[in-house]
Amino acid sequence: MSKAPIRFDGRTAIVTGAGSGLGREYALELARRGARIVVNDLGGSGAGDGTSTAPADAVVAEIQSSGGTAIANYDSVATRDGGERIVRAAVEAFGGVDILISNAGILRNGRFDELTDAQIDAVFSVHLKGAFYVGQPAFKVMKQKRYGRILFTASSSGLFGHPWQANYAAAKAGLAGLSNVVALEGADFNITSNALLPAAWTRLADEIDWGWRAECAQVDDAFAKMTPPSDPARLSPRSVAPLALFLVSEQCRATHGLYSAAHGRYARVFIGATQGWVSAEPSKVTVEDIAAHWERVEERASFTEPLSVYHEVLDTEQARRQQHPAESKARD
Ligand SMILES: NC(=O)c1ccc[n+]([C@@H]2O[C@H](COP(=O)([O-])OP(=O)(O)OC[C@H]3O[C@@H](n4cnc5c(N)ncnc54)[C@H](O)[C@@H]3O)[C@@H](O)[C@H]2O)c1
């Protein structure tokens, strides 16, 4: 494999929530590699309370002191106006936007049956609506220039599950769906879209309510068996940044993907469909038929990863041909 340096000279990147944690690391490393950066950060607490210009200013100062180019932006991603202003800042200062890392985030944990509207709305607004509010204007600019690299920040909480994070998990899983559609709509404009599932020890860890451990035995068992990482670098934002940067580089052609960077492992995460059981007469299928074919429904030895709704139909037709060769022959 080529180890040619991956550079971002001449590229403009917006990193939301770049005042601390993962976003800060992405912004610093992109700048080191030549990109011009819009360092966006609202500067509130991990739960999303308050505002401050200090975190974004500090990252801009750090970039500039090493000879890089960056401007600060303090708008909230959680409003349409804020999203527009973030993208306008990039266009006015640097003439466009080539890269968007949608990363800003907050946490508000609670039991599923006790989550309040305030907890649900705040988390959806920052993570899910924020990705639309910054993503839509950025996508418009990218379409005009026929170039773009978009990275949404999903989470293993959303794709795999984490107790007491139903609001956060739903928003993060929603981002996987959003990224899939942006990837399809961006394909003809040379715009890629992927979603990252990072893991890093940041201040968001302070927002986790560990009360779930007493109530969710199965997950607590896994938690208890985890080997504490002997090397803190395995959970540092530094360890996540290389995959994030590769995904927004010109060299990376991958799109429509989910990728995990956690504890030193870099992996593709995917959603597949088993070959399943294909009925010869779907209009006559009964509940008992489903029960009788349950093993086949669940059997994961053979699966596909459909690229769209219509690719899933093609996969189904393929499965039908395999399971009902006589019927398929008669039709052909
Ligand atoms: N740390 C992890 O293990 C982990 C795991 C999965 C996903 N994530 C996701 O990674 C992203 C970064 O999180 P982090 O761990 O670096 O946390 P962090 O708290 O260090 O960084 C998040 C940043 O987003 C900013 N922010 C929050 N609301 C904002 C808003 N409305 N507008 C603009 N900026 C806003 C905050 O001020 C903060 O600087 C988040 O989306 C988070 O959900 C993190």
C-alpha cells in the first residue's frame, strides 16, 4: 500500500464542535496537513448548557501559532440560521467548503421511560437537526463545485445500543440514515458521505449516568469483563483522527459507509440483510409460516448489503431465483 502523505492543501474544512475533544483534534490535524479551517463551537457544557467563545478561539490560536489558517465561528449547529452562518463564514473567508465534519454533540442520559421532551429535543436538535442545518448549505456549495467530502458523527450507542441513551442513540442512528441518502444524492457530484463511530475519552464521558449498570445485567456483564485499556492512547481523540481524516481526503473514494474507530481498531460497520426465506406465495403467508421459517430469516451465513431500497429488491429477486428455481425458470 502507498504511504504517500495525505494532504489537504487548498481545501477548506468546516469542523463543527471543534473547540474540544474529537473535533479539536480533527481541526488541528487537518490544519497541519494544509487545510483552511472553520473552527465552529458554541462553547457550552457537555449537556449543552451555556455558551463561550473561548474554546473555538483557543483552537484557532493553536492552529495559527503553528502557521496554519483558521477562523472561529461560535454559532449553534442546532438552528437553521446558525447552520447557514457557519457555511457562509467558510465561503466568505475561504471561497467555498470542500470538507464538512459534522461533529458537534451533547449528551443527556436517562431511562427510556423517563426521558423528558427537553432531553429528547435538545439531543435531536444538536445531533440530528444540526447535521441537516450545516449539511444542507454545505452540500449546495459542494454541488456547485462538484467536489465534497462529508463525515457525519454517528455512534456505536446508536448502531449497537447503550442503556439510558435512547435519545442519543436514536439521533446517532438517524445520522447513519442521513449519510446514506446524502451519499446517493452526492454521487454524481463527486461528493462522498460517510459516518464515523468514534470512541474517545473526552468530557462527554462525564455526562454518562452509570446508574444503568444496576439495571441492565447483560450489558453490565460485558462492561465488567472489559480489560481497562492499559494504554490511555487507545482512547485518545488522537487515535480517532487518522480514520476521520482519511475519510474526508481526496484519496478516499469510499462513500455510503459506516466506520468505527474505537480502542485502536479501525473497522467497517455495516447493515446487511440475510438471504431470508422467500415465499412463493407472499399473499398467503401466515404467522405460523414465519415461525416455521424463523431459522432461515435469522441465518446470517449469507447476506447482502443493499446500496438502496431498489438494490434490496434486486437482492430479493436473486434470493427468489435461488429458493424457487423452477418458478424463476417458468417466468424467464
Ligand atoms: N467521545 C466518544 O467516545 C464518542 C463516542 C461516540 C460518538 N461521539 C460523538 O463525537 C462528537 C464529539 O464528541 P466529543 O467526545 O469530542 O465531545 P466534546 O464535548 O469534547 O466535544 C463536543 C463539542 O461540540 C460542541 N457543541 C455542542 N453543542 C453545539 C452546538 N449546538 N453548536 C456547535 N457546537 C456545539 C461543544 O461545545 C464541544 O466543544 C459528538 O457528536 C459525540 O456525540 C463521541
